[in-house]
Amino acid sequence: MEQRKLGTQGLTVSAQGLGCMGMSDFYGKRDEAESIATIHRAFDLGVNFLDTSDMYGPFTNEELIGKAIKGRRNQVVVATKFGIMRSQPVKDGWAPITGINGRPEYVRAACDASLKRLGVDHIDLYYQHRVDAEVPIEDTVGAMSDLVSAGKVLYIGLSEASTSTIARAHAMHPLTALQSEYSLWSREPEDEVLPTLRELGIGFVAYSPLGRGFLTGQLKSPDDFAPDDYRRNSPRFQGENFNKNLDVVARVTAIAERKGITSGQLALAWVLAQGKDIVPIPGTKRRTYLEENVAAAKVTISAAEMAEIAEILPRGAVSGERYPASMMAFLNR
């Protein structure tokens, strides 16, 4: 697979990564054996960039990654995150989010805990998952910088941060990447974030490039979701928004079918085509979907097709916010 550079600090990863969140949380039934087999198949296909977080599970996704990479550490670039606090599961296995923590002492403790769960001596890319509005970003990034000096972390980044925070953080310690949602139906980074990243020499990691599965065309009804599936609480997947967004997917599918590919492959190829400094990390927990996603790396989209996509799928075509209101408050800080 093509390799891409994230930022100017020296980190090179596969052009497509693997988001591992759904293997342990948010999207229904878990299957550890299939998840580990999926990670190993990703290595076979040239995908070497795994994305996790301590809040996925919570904690269990890092443990899963640790099992999958045992004895294969030199094959993988591990990215994990800290900062979103969750309680212990209280109902149907769901652990509610209780807040954001960017205090230096927490950063250090969270890193040590992640290293232990992952079974590694260093984290390749360590993100602050969400910015803590109560802690100056310089304090948080200062602690992250100390982790780099100690050899526990190689590169650092932020997730869903504002451009002003990105600039302040980068002045404190060079950022390698910013991770934010980006896809055919989530294009907000194009306004200010991507130009800022390119000016500063910071890479961009696009999570949910398949619109949390919606852009694959596989979802036909909210009833398709398991009872504990996060998407039941997401505005884009509820009521009339769901029905309107089916029309968005139909437009994508029509172009994809004409090209002889799936709508998910078209959506991924579109993200890959937005710049060599962008690395999408589609999430899956099954080998079949992984192979379909990886095949998107070979899809080319002509200028005429790009223009057609822009015309039939303009920005703002999607209905509903990305997150419930309580979580939207954590974005763009």
C-alpha cells in the first residue's frame, strides 16, 4: 500500500489506517477472535496504522490491540488517545462519558496505563482525544512533550481541536497530526482546519470516512442497529434525518455503481483524493469489510466525477448534527 507522511516530524504510515473502536465498543456485538484476525489481515494487506483510545471499552480496546500486535510490534504504528473520561458500565454494558481531563498529572498517568494495556514500551502517536476547556493547552501539551522526552511517546497530536488551539499547541511542541471526522457528509475541516494544518506542516487523520457506516449503503433503517449501538443516539441516524440521509447515500451509490465499485469504496477514494497529507482510518471489525475498504486505495476519481459529486452532493446535504448536543460541546475547543 502507498505510504503517506503525517506532518513534517518524520512519521510515515500506510495511506489508509484501521480504526479499531468498533471492535470493542459503540457498534454492537463484539467478536475478539474475528477482530484480531482482521488486524492481522490488515498487516497482510499493507495497513500498518492502528487507531485506538483508552476510552474505547473503556480500556478493553487497547487490551485487544495489545493481544493482536504481540510479537509483531515492528509491523505496526500504534496511535491511541487520552482525555475522555467514562464511568464504569452501569447499564447494558454502556459506560457514560463523564467529562474531559487534560491535567498534566492525568496525562502522565493515562499514558502509563495505555502502555501497560498495549504491552508496548512506547506509543507511536499519542493524541489528546478532546481539549479540556478548563486546562490551558500549553499545560496539557507540555506534559505530552515530557512523555516524548522520556521516550514513552514518539509523536503527539490533537483531536477535534480549534485552529487557535492547534496553533498554540504546535508552538509548545510540534504536532504530527490532527484527527477529526471527515467524509463526504462531514466536510467542516475544509473551512479552516485543513488550511491551518497545511500552513503549519501538520498531517490530518480522518476518522469516520464512511459516515459511521452510513455511506456504505448497508444501513436501511434505525432498526438495523443493535440495542447498545451508539448510532441510536446520533441525530443523523434518527427519525426524519435518517430518511433524508438515505437520499444522500443513494446519490453516492448511483455514481459508485456506474464505476463498478461500492458506495463505501467511492467515499473512501474521495477522502484519499483530497490530499497526500490526509490518512483516513475506516473502522471495521470484519475481514470482509477490511478487504473492501483496502481495495478503495486503487480507485481513481476523475475530475469530471469529482465535479459531479460536488454537484449532486453539496456541502450541507446531510441532515442532523454529528453528535448529541452533550458531545457537540466538546468539539472545536
